[in-house]
Amino acid sequence: MEAPSIWFLRANLLFFFFTTTSSSLFDSISQFQSISDGKTLVSSGGKFELGFFSPGTSKNRYLGIWYKKIPVKTVVWVANGCNPINDSSGLLSISSTGNLVLLGKNRSVVWSTTSVKQPQNPLLRLLDSGNLVLKDENDGNQESYLWQSFDYPCDTLLPYMKLGWNLRTGHKWSLSAWKNPDDPCPGNFTYGIELRPHKYSEGYIRQGNDKFYRTGPWNGLRFSGSPELRNNPLYDFHFVDDDNEVSYMYTLKNESLISRLALNQTTSTRERYVWIEADQTWEQYISVPRDYCDKYGLCGANGKCIIGQNPVCECLEGFKPRSQENWNTMDWSQGCKRDLPLSCQEKHRHGFIKYVGLKLPDTTNSWVDNSINLEKCRAKCLNNCSCMAYTNSDIRGKGNGCVLWFDDLVDIRLIPDGGQDLYIRMPAVQPERKTELGAYDKVKTAGITVAVMGAVVSGMLILGYCISRLRTTASKEKIMINEIVSQNNGGRKEDLDLPLFDISTMATATNKFSMENKLGEGGFGPVYRGMLKDGQEIAVKRLSERSGQGINEFKNELVILFAKLQHRNLVKLLGCCIHGEEKMLVYEYMPNKSLDSFIFDPKQSKQLEWWQRFQIICGISRGLLYLHHDSRLRIIHRDLKASNILLDKEMNPKISDFGMARTLLGDQTEGYTNRVVGTYGYMAPEYAYNGKFSIKSDVFSFGVLMLEIISGKRSTGFHHQNDGVTLIGYAWTMMQEGRPFELIDECLRNSSQNLSEVLRCIHTSLLCVQQCPVDRPSMSSVVMMLAGEVALVQPKSPAFFMESNGYFEADYSSSKHLSSSTNDITITILEAR
């Protein structure tokens, strides 16, 4: 009787085993179960999934965790990142000692965990937080884990994950970016909280051993150099510094939100993303480094960086450049030194200059005491000849705690909205600046106040009359602008709140439109450099009286201004000026001018390394995606080309010149026109021959632009070895013949590039320039292709590919819409300068 019972029991166990491992609906396995390649675990709420995957174009297999319900496979954790399995033999199980073991071919151990104690009843479970935990089921404490994946982050920080140190065990929590989208093995791009006893804790991003970006120290509310950590509707931020741990983590105010923080080796950025369900895409919430001033130690020792200033670096008060010659060439690496040395014999006569709104200096040479106030902190600094600066370590409430800096002050930048106070030591002959008035000053000020009040009252009466007249003029201008926008915006009328500049402001800003301020001239008219009274640099487009094309462009750009576009990769249109026959558009000024001045110039092109070109490509793609999908109006640019990509101080690309743009309403994605405008070499075939424009015609132009950035060659006037083939045709030939890297700009060939990244860009560009619009990807797909988040399909023969009998133009060669009339078609021919 006993044998059949045992057989029945074993049969039931086997049935349970096979049904469990063949399903992806379970969130856990026990010691008698395993997960093979093709099987998965899914967290109880269906948020995360554990299984085997192959990243990018790789065929290697890795054990990882990704979001279950997001169509774009986004991996957040990898077990065997540096030890891939090259077939489908992978098997995850719990060993007899209660540890996780990942086996590969021939049952070789690929990866395993180490637990300090052996559990009686081990269980592996995937939680809805994305945490993979190994616990003892007999342990009544539900949050007592033998091992957890959250202790071993990869490139992604999820809510409730920690960065920092466990002081009891010495274990470090930090992020390491993948080497590339095809290889999850940690590269040299890392982010973590660095532990230094009795010093001010802060986070660093490093490239290898070199500091790349610094968060600034934690001041009780946030990292002092990270204004994005201020109160916001999405996140709460937590920092612990006690005897057990030093750690930082973030949580979500709304648990239904999906968000992650990731390191990107390719772009050298740390990015915080939010999943937008309606658009089925990851939206970037913040990316660091944010700007040029975020580059670690840019201004050297005792210098500070001020974004928007030219140049961005200046010495602290009481300091001067160590090398004025280098400083004048914008080489600030040697930093600044004191005008007058500090004398320790006179230390009690020293004073302090108070700075406000700063990212505090690097805390490598710092000391912290959280038990004393600011007054005692000042005294402690004054008594130590080596102390260079001090401030509160905790700014909550009225402030508390003390931090002292010794030696040079490094990596300071101005953060007007969210920075911190810093008191910097000065010699006795440079006393600290007074923040209160003396008794005599107060009496004197009272007398001045009485005299001034009378003048103010009279002035206000006069000012009121002037404002009344100005408002009347401004109202007329607004009515005129409303009419223009209404005519060019499908007849829709809205109460527009448009920024208006008066003619005198424009004249003053541009030095009366002097030739010295003239930047150039286009079909619209001349463009002038200017500066407003607040110091903001601007570019002013002035409509030429002779420009027939210009008035249409002016109207178009007003529609774009009405759309209130806000994106880091679009040039910001600040406003306009209408005064009689004068019509002007006012933009933010771009000091590095346009992209074509770099990529097509033999000398300038050498300044653009591959990583910069790739960032420019990615920036343009994000800007175009915004125009097509995320802006208030769907906008087709229709004239995307290198000369219409402007570069800011940090070489960030900005799409400009919306004079030829068209807006589409609702779900529209295309339109027709009898007036074809644009630039030869960038125009999609269906637009050039049939007047049909769409988001896909912009994609075509972007593909051409990508090839120009990669090759350094103009698409127009390109002839390879006198065979008449176009740049697109040449790129296609190189791909077909297995020689794609011959397309790379010659000035880059002797330098190191990410070849897989270059190849991905060439491949993507050929998909963008496909003959038929339906074969071209959308910009959302292009952005994911460039990020390596989707597989690339094989491109067909692209548009305008030269065959033996001439250009291959498919169905567009017999277009009925093409007209020779200058009223119907406006095409710019670009030739090498």
C-alpha cells in the first residue's frame, strides 16, 4: 500500500513542478523549482518580469529584470552582465546551501549569490518594486532578506533603491552604466555616494577614476548642486547619515507613476525618466550634466561658473587667474589664486565674504560637525589658518551644523534659484562686506527717502500718461498680430499673450542696426546680434522691404510663437516687434552659430569629435520628435538642414527657422501644397515632386542631415570619384559592400569612436531616407533606434539612388504637380562655400 502512495505523491510533485516552471504567472520559486530560458517570473501586481533576454543586436543571453507592461523592453537589472551565456541553456535555481545559482552550458556556474546563513525553507520572489529577494519562508519577518537585487544595482536606480554605504557591513550601493546597448557589463561610467569620515557627503559621476559630475553635498533638503531635487509633484527624496548607513533614495508621491533613473555610457549622462502611457514613451524629466557649468572643475580652483555669462568662468572676489594668458584663451584649468596671501599671524583680523546661490565646493577637503551653529562655525574657521570657507551643513529651518573647507575651493557654480550660502575667508585688508547699515547711514537714508518720495509721486503721474499711450500702441500691434496668426492658423482666433518689443528697444539692443552687429542675411532679411538691458543676448531678424518671401515667413513664425514651443533642442523665439512697416522677430542668441559652419569647414570640423556629433544627432532627433508629437500643434518643419541647426555655448543643437513650417490640426499627419519650398538635397521625393508634406518628409530631411554630420560632406554637390552618385547613394553602396566606416569624416578616422554607435547611426539614416514614406520610421522610433532600444530592420534601396540609367525615382518621376513657376516652387540650392 505504501509504494503506490509514494508514487502518487511524487507524481503530484512533478506535476506541480512542471506547471509552475512552464508558467509566467508566478512571482516565486522554491528550492525544488527552477527557471529556464524562455520561462519567466512575474511580480504579483504584474509590474516587473524576470527572465532571459538578449540586449540590442547581441545574441548572448542574460538573466535580467524588466518592466512587464511597457512595450519598449527596458531592463533595470542584470545578473550575469559580464559573463553571458551564448546559447539557450541558462537555468536559474536555488542550491542546496540556499543560494541562487545561474547555470550555463554543460551546467557550468555562470553567476551565484553568497548568503551569510543557510535558510531552512528558501524562497525566491520578484516584488512589485522590481526587487528580486531571497528569503527564508520560516522567518516571520517579511522584510528580512538573505539576499536582494536592490543591494547590487546595475545602471538603473528604481524607487526605494539606495545609493551609498552600509556602514555595518562595508557594502557599497552604486550604479555602473552598460558598456554599450549590446553589452550590459559595467563600463567606466559610474555614479555613487562617496564615503569620507567626518566629511560632507555628496554624489559623484566618474569616468574611470576621473570626476565627471558632482551633485554637491546634501544640505538637509537636497544636494546643493541639484536644484531639480526641490519640492515637486512627483518625487520625495531621502538621505540617511547615521551610524548604520549613509544613503540616498527617492520614492514616488503617486505609486501609479512609473519612473527610473539611469546611467547612459553612450551619452555620458544620468537621466531621470517618466513613462507616459498615452504616448507609449519614456519622457526625460531631467538629465545631468545639465549644461556646461556642470562639467566638474570647469573653472579650476577658486573660480566659479555662471551659465549665460560670456565667458562662463570668473575668479572669486579677491582672487585672480593663475595664468592670465591661459584664462584669456578660455583655458581655466589652472584656476585662480588670491590677490593677497593670507597671514596666519593676522588670522583673527580676517573676514569673510558671503556668497549666495552657489553649488558648494567639492567636499574632499572638508570637515563637518552637525552639533554647532553658524556663529560657532565661523569662529572655528577663523581659529584655523587652513580653513578657507564655512557654511551650515543643514539649511532646514534657520540652519544648523557646520562644514569647513580647507585648501582650494573647487567646482563652484552659480545656482540662483536653489543654491546655498557660502562664507569665503578674506585677508584683513579685504574686510567682509556689511549686511546692515550703521547708525549714521540710517539717518542719512531716512532723509534721502523723504526727498525721493516726492519725486516718485510726480514721476508716477508722468509715467501713467506714458504707459497709457504705450498701451494704446501695443493694443494695435496685438490686434494686428492676432489677425496674422488667425489667418495662418486655420482661422482659429484666441486671446494671445505674445511678448512684444518696441522699436526703440530693438534699436538700442542692436546699436541702431549697425553693420558691426550684423550676423548675416537670408530670404527673410538681415539678422543682427543685440543685447537687452538685462544682459540677455538676442538675435534680431529684420524683415527686408524687398523680401516677398519674408512676409510669409514672418507670419509662419508668429504661428510658431503662438504655439509656445518649449524644448531644449529648439531655438527659443522670445517675441516680435511691429512698428509701422517694420517687422522683426527676436530670438535667443546662439554664440556657436550654425552646424554647417562646423561640419563642412576643414578646420572647424576637427573640433567636433564623434561623441559631440552623436549628441547633436540625438538632440536634433528629440527636438523633431517634440514638433511632431508633443507640442501644442503638430508642426512640420519643411526646411531641416545643417544651416538651420544652431549651436549654443555647450554645442547643444537647436532647431531654428520656422518660416517655412506648417502646422497640422488634430490627428492630421500630412498635407499638400502648390508652393513647394525647401532646400535641394534635403527634400523628400514625394514633397519635391507632388507637394505632399508630412512628418515623414521631415524624417527624410533628418536622415540626410545625419549622413552629413557623419561624413562631413554636403548632400548637394557631392560627387564620389566622378561617378555622379549622391551622398545617400554613396552611403548605401558602402553599407552594401560592407565598408560603412569609410563614410566617416576623414578627420575622425584616426581617433577612437564607438563603432557600433556609428554603424547604428548610418543604418538609421538609411531607414530615414527610404523612397516611400511608409518605409521611413517615425521620429519616436528614430529616437529609440539611436538609443539602441529597438532592433534595426534592413533598409531597402533609398531614394535618389543612382542607377546606370539615371536617378531611381519610383513613382515620383512623372509628377503632375511640379511647376516651373517661381510662384509655385521655391528651392534653395546649396553649394560649397
